[in-house]
Amino acid sequence: VIPRIEKWWNDLSDKSGQHQVKTYYGEQSLHELLERSTWHSAQHARQLIAVLERFGIEPNEPLLAEAFAGLPLPEGLWE
């Protein structure tokens, strides 16, 4: 996947992130799509960590709050 993403990025003429892309929830700027993809994945990571902790499984390297700094995450874990 990484080589495909690198090729896509390298072939992209406008790297400002301002152009519109089609998504299943409507047109968004590339910047908004990448931001949403990042915080959405981060939210699921938080949820998976919580489930594992309920089973008494501690992650080898826990994700600290600093890892989520600046992301517009929901306050609640299951929102």
C-alpha cells in the first residue's frame, strides 16, 4: 500500500490539499479527507485499547495523549 500512496502523492500536481475529492459522504477537500481519516483511525485505536484493557491486556507500547494532540477526536470513547 505504501508504494501506491507514494506514487499517488508523487504524481499529484497540486499538493496544497485544497482540491475537492469525492467521498461516500460528499465532496471534501483533500485536507479534510486526510484529517478525517487520521482522527477516525485514532478513535478506533483508542477503542481497541479500551477493549483490550477490559480483558486485562496491556499494550506493549501504549498510545499516550500526546499521540492524539491536535486531532478533533470525540471526547467520549464510543461517540
